[in-house]
Amino acid sequence: MPRPRKPTELHVLNGNPSKKKDLGKNEPKPAPIVETPKPPTWLNKYAKKEWKRLAPGLTRIGLLTEADIGSFVMLCQSYGRWEEYERDVEKNGSTYIYINKGGGENEVERPQTKLAHKAYERYKALCTEFGVTPASRTRIEVKAEETESDPMEALLSR
């Protein structure tokens, strides 16, 4: 299976290590989000907490655009579900005793254990897409925003 393409914004923030000349030339440019969006009301409380933790930073560096909201909702919901399942496992244990029709007992893994793992995998994959895992973050270089625009400096830098 081929490696997924890196989003142009991440490629640019990495300093264009492959030195591509036509980087993002024919790529659609989604509208940047100026103000951090509010999380959808239907997200669970853990997903909303994750939204409020990640959205401001991703908006600030331009990695959260109008086109990315759906994926970002899935990222936050995956986190929210993972936390719900993990809390359930912590409370009730990762296994339970199943008594079959013949009276025999078997120790069985709770469904929440597998569901937590699946939610974690989805969350981790989406975090990589947005550059928020430790490994993907090390490849991003965020340039400091200029507070004042000096016309002479702009002319000299051309």
C-alpha cells in the first residue's frame, strides 16, 4: 500500500525537504478559518474537550480550514469515544465471566476493550493527518509571525 501524501501545508511547514518546484500548484486552496470554530453540540463531552484543546493551535498555524472540519470532527469524536470506552473498562474491568448454557464459565474480553483500541487507532491516524502526534510534529517548522511589516525589509528580501 503506498504511503499517503502529505498535505501541502505540512509540506511547507516542513520547509519543503523534497524541494518540489510545483508544490501545491494545482491543489485547491480551502478558505482559512480566522476564528476558532465552536465544536458541534452533538459531540460527547470528552470530544468537546479535545476540540477546545486542539482547535485554537491548528487554526492559528493554518492547518484547520473549512475543508478540514469534517476530519477534525472525526478526530475529536474518536478521542471522545476512546475516553468513554477507557473509563468503562477502568470501572468494570477489561473482562467478565460468561456463563454458557451448560453452566460452564469463561472469562471473556469486554467489547469496550476492542472498541477503545479501534477508537484509539482512528484518533492516532487522524492526529498524524493534522500533524499533532510527536513524530509528525517534529517535521513541522512554524515560522514566527511578523508583528510589523517593514516596507524596506520586504523590498530588500525580494
